[in-house]
Amino acid sequence: MQVPASYPRKYLNNLQKAVLDFNGLSILEVSHRSQDFIDVMEEARENIKKALNVPAGYTVLYLQGGASLGFLITAINMMRGTKKAAYLNTGAWSKAAIKEAKNAGLAVTEVASSADKNFNYIPKGFAVGNDFDYFHSTSNNTIFGTQLHQFPKVSVPHVCDMSSDFLSRPVNVADFDLIYAGAQKNLGPAGAAVYIVKEEILGKSSYANIPSYLNLKIHHEKESMFNTPPVFSVYVSMLNLRHLMKNGGVEAMQKRNQAKADLLYGEIDSNPLFEGTTVKEDRSLMNATFVLKDNALEKEFNDMWKAAGIDGLKGHRDVGGYRASMYNALEIGSVQVLVDVMKELAKKRG
């Protein structure tokens, strides 16, 4: 149940070899301008395109800074004449994105929010006018355990932060003008963020004097090599993408992730000692949040799951309770361990 994520052991073994000897040098020593690393970058970019069936007219970029920098980069690059943006507020990361958009000088409208119920659901049935420069959504909410299972149809460019469910399921990239995602959940280690950008939106920002590093047009023209890229993170991402493609791609990952979620949510719903914290139809396949109905059992349950070798199960302070993160690499057997602990507690105390 680790956070931010676990990784397949097979490619960690390959990584271990590369740390010692990538091309005569360690991957930690190699020049980012060497042809060997340029080949790594190109494979990492091309495999994103293959994995998600990215259509022609889109570029894939690997940048530093994670999604937190992406909040600002996307706002600056998508700013147009109206300097107005529409945001769907579904939790902490949406709120952070809204803050950065305002810092960039945009007038932000929250077209819908689930703050009224502590973000335990995804708003639906809202309208987004056509007078906005863009609409922004967050596909999965790690803290509150909700996920957009259907993306809203809008008449303005759609920007989406997919950091915590990137590569966990197929998406129709053509529905979006810009997708960005921190690497550290399903792609690779922290240090990189991926941007999938419709090329026709590049270079059209109304933001005055964009700093070079924040300008996606420059990164596109330099093929993600404008500055020293996050070499290690890109290399590990490349290995993970190879592993993904050899094991059925995102379609297979979606089936695995659904099976893991079904197993855990099934126990949460049937076990008399537990209850979920989110609306069922909006439950995340990546982050299952739940609580004990009787807090007096908390110490006993904590001792049991820790003794079973489970790590990182405590919920975020804004929600409390427990959060099981089930990213791509987590095996269903690990979920079964947690389910068995929950069953054992119910047998003793239910």
C-alpha cells in the first residue's frame, strides 16, 4: 500500500545494473547530451504515445518540477485574451492548481466544487461557458479517494492534471488540449513530470514575457532537452513503460486495477467494522479511503496491519481513517493481505 508507489521488481533489477554500468558509465554519470541518453529520452516519449494512442499533432515532454510546477506552467501557457479560466474543484490538488492560476493573473471561476461535503464526491451536471481560456480538471484525488470516471464535455480547451492515475486506464487524449502528470505514481520516481500537449496551442499565450523554462513551446522545439533533463527519472520511466507495454498496456492495467479495487471495496462494504468515506459511484481505483466505525478499535487494527507488513495505510489528516493506495505495480496479493486483516478483526470484534 506504499505511497507514492511501488515498482515492478523486474525493472528494478535492470535499473540496478544501469546504476553500475549503463554504457560504461553509470546512468547517474552519463551526459544528457550523449546519443545513448537521447535514445532513452526518445523511447520514453514514444512509448507514452504508444501506450495512450496519442494522436498526431500532440507532443510529449518530460520536464522537472512535478505537477506543482505544472499548475503554473499550464496556466501561463493556456492564458489567452480573456484571462479567465474555469476550474473543477475536487480537492487539495485542484485547490493548489487554482491558487497558481490566480498567481499567474487569471480570473478563476470554480464552475463546480465538492467542498460542501469535504470532497467526498465528484460534481456533475455543471456547465462551462465558452468565454473561458480553458477548463481545468483533476482526474484523481489521492487525499479524498475520488476519481473522474467520465470526463465532462466542454467547448473550451480542456486541461487535466492526471498525476495520480496516469497510465492506469485508457483515456481519449484527443479530448484534451493539455495533460500533465507527476511521474511518481505509475510512471517512475519523483523528479519528472510528463506533458502531453496539442501542438496547435503552443506559442499562443497572452502572458507577457514568459520565462523560458515555463514556455512549453521552447521545450517542444528542443524535444525535452532545453535544459538538463531529469536523467534518472526519465530512464526509470522508460524501463517502466517497456514493462507496461510488454504486459498488456493500459488496458491490462485497468483490468488489474479494477480487480484490486473491487476486492478492497467489497470488503469495506461487507465488513461491519468499516465504511468508505466517498460516494460509491465516484470511488477511486487508485486510492481507497475508509474509516473504522468504532475508533476504539484503531490501535488494535493498526497493530494488525503493521504486523502483516503493510505500510502507508494511514489516511490524510484532512480525512482521517485509512487510505490504501493501489497504483499499477501493486499486486492483488498485497490487497488480499489487507482484506484478510480486516476479516480477522471482524472475526474477533464484529
